Amino acid sequence: MKKHTWHVFVFGIFIFFLPACDNSEPAEPHFWENPAEIDFDAIKERGFIRAVVDNSSTSYYVYRGRTMGYEFELLRNLSNRLGVELHLVVSDGLEESFRLLNQGKADLIAINFERSEERRKFAAFTNPINEMRTILVQQKREDMITSFDQLQNTEVFIKKGTIYKDKLRALNDSLDLGIEVVENEESLESLILKVVEGEIPHTVVDEDIALVNATYYDEIDVSFAVSNPSQVGWAVRKNAPQLLGKLNEWIARIHKSGFQAILYQKYFLNKKNSYFRSSSAFSSVSGGRISAFDELIKEGADMLGWDWRLLASLVYKESRFDTTAVSYAGAVGLLQLMPVTLRQFGVTNPNDPRESLRGGVNYLRYLDGFWLERIPDNNERIRFILASYNIGHGHVQDAWRLALKYGKDSRIWSSVAFYLERKSKPEIYRDPLVTSGYAKGHLAVQYVIDILSLYESYKVLVNP
């Protein structure tokens, strides 16, 4: 072999094996393979737990201004037991929920999960919170399905990513039914509505969702179960054993106390209550309104430069949208104005919602002007305004002076709230800088927390 030919041959061999030495970037790990390192100690230290929930007629919604839902009430009880605040994230699909969990953007998925080998890749699961059957949702007809053999060659639409696909495949394998499973990105309740309207023939959902929807859709039948009861629980990161242990302790507690059973009765077995909550115009699930006064509240919010849902949160906290509400101290109307404030801002009929809102908005504008130069940041200033609305700006100003005195940043609400909370203590309210005297300042601090917490729920559940 000539020398030139030999060189060509060797070069060809080198080129042939070159892919084995590929220096391209290695494949990125799956999102569940390196979960964020956040366990209960870290959650406790930061002061809040993030939970993923569904925005549905069973899990988390607003009804007549009040935040409600089976999972919401369970989570509120849990957060109180753990001694942390509750922050909620609305699910945008199961895969996204698991992604948020593993990225550390959520700590818990409060959705009913049956354990499966596939799901064990994504998360660890709590002890069972409940048992659940899978129900076939169909229109009431003479020829509706009442036995498994009638499922032969039927078409069943399901939400993508759910365990229903495996259950229907198991039925196909065991009974040779030939069920055609069609996966869909829509929510469970959207699929139920399509059954109601005749767009699709069947869907399957958990029993609790089926029961609630049957209370306000007379057209559907939810009597046929396609599975026996299965245990369901919630999900946490696989590397969060402390949190998992706390959750399992709490689950044992709510079962023993009967709290879980009481909530289940309230949301799923009391058909009358479920119907009114889920079909009301003032439900985020159906009507999308907060109250009968949304338009007036929006006008007032425009005058303030606020998100109208923030003002709605304040109105709900003050009066529950009751125009005739009267407090023990004599405050009246939607925004619970005291007689002196009514006179100051020209309200002659406090039971008139337009007048009451106008007077309250004018008072809020006055408070905004009072704090404007002291608190330049809008988000911080809103907290000062809300506290002042509740307890009077004189008491809040006392706490602001004390923050200055002790070298704290008086432009930050948390610094001022520290002293406002302690304004019932003699060593605080007797300070020479305090001009408004004794006050139960801790109630005003909690008032701000309550309104902003409700506002966060409204932002998630109600369109701007």
C-alpha cells in the first residue's frame, strides 16, 4: 500500500469514530431529578408555605367575596397548625404542578393523587387523606351506560396527565372493551360542561368533583363508577422528609378530630349549599363577579389608582358587602365609616352604596396624601393606608415615630408594624413620642394581613 493511500485510510477511520468523541452538550436532567433543597425548617424560617391547588368548584374559589374551597380550608388549617402563612398557586396542569414543586416554587401539591410508579418519579406522597372512586359522567338518557359491557367501543374524553388513562386502559386489557381514550388539555369541569352541552359523550372524574357538578347540572348522571375506591393523598418533594412527616401527623389529626369529614360533608354532600356556591353570579367558578357592587368599586379604584380587587378586599373585610352593616362602635355602610368621617367627607346616607363608597374612597385618598412623602413606595404605602383606615393614622404615626427613634427603616411597613403591634404595652404607649396613646395595634397589623391575603386570592381567581 502506498504511503499516500495509507494516510487516507487512517484519516477515514478517524472520521468514522469521531462521533464517539462527540463534545456536544450533555442532555439536561429531567426537572424532577434535582429537586430544590427546601424542607420544613426552611419553610418555617421564611414564614410561609406554598401550595398548588385547582381553581374549581371543589378546591379553591371566591363566593360572595369570601375565599372558599375544600382544599383551601384544609390548607388553611394546615398552615395554622404549622405556624406559617399560606400562599396558594393555581394549577396550570399536572406536569406544571410537579415542575413548580421540584423547582422550589411550591412546597406541596394539594390535589387528590393516587400513587403510581410513574408519579413516584416526580414526588413523594402523603398518607391517604381520603378514598375516591372514578366516575363516568354522561347525559341522562334511556340508553345511558349502567354496566361495563356497555362501554364497548365507546369514546371517553379525559384530562391529559391524569391517572384516568391508566384506569381505562386497565379496563380495556381486562375486559377487552375497546374504549377509545381521548386526552384533552381542558380542565375536568370544562369537560363536564362539554358533556352537558352534548359536545362529547363521556368523561371521567373523581367522585367529589362528580358529586358537586351533579348538584347544578340536572342533565348529567354520575352514578356509574369505573373503579373501586382508591386512596388519595397530596404530593411533596422527594427530598423533604420533614415536611412529609409534618403532613402525615396533621392528616392523622384531622381524621381523628373529624375535621376532614365535616369539610367533606360541607362541600360534597350538602347539595343545596354546593349548588348556590357554584352557580352564583358572585362565584369565581361560574359568574366571575365578587359582589353586586363591582362596577362602583371599579370606579372608586380608578380614583385611587388601585387594582379594583384590592378595594373589593377592603370592602369585604369591612362589611361583607352589606350596605346596612353597623359595627359595635357605630361605623356604618359598605366601608364602615364612623359618623365624624361621614360628616368630614360629605356622606349623608351611609346606607347608599354609591355614597358610602365615595366617602370611603375620599378618606383613602386623604390617607394616601398623608403618607405620600413619608412612604414613597406605592406597595409599602398601601399597608400604611390600610392600617390607618382601621385604627387611625395617629396610632400608625406613633409607631412610625418609634421606628425612627430606634433606628429602623420607617419607610418599610414591617419596621413600623413591629411597634404598632406593641402599642398596648405601657413601655410603648407611654413613650414621649406617642401622642395617640394606647391601642390594640396587633389587630390593625392582622387587618392588613387579612386584606392583602384576600387580595392575593382575588388576583388569582377574578379577572382584573
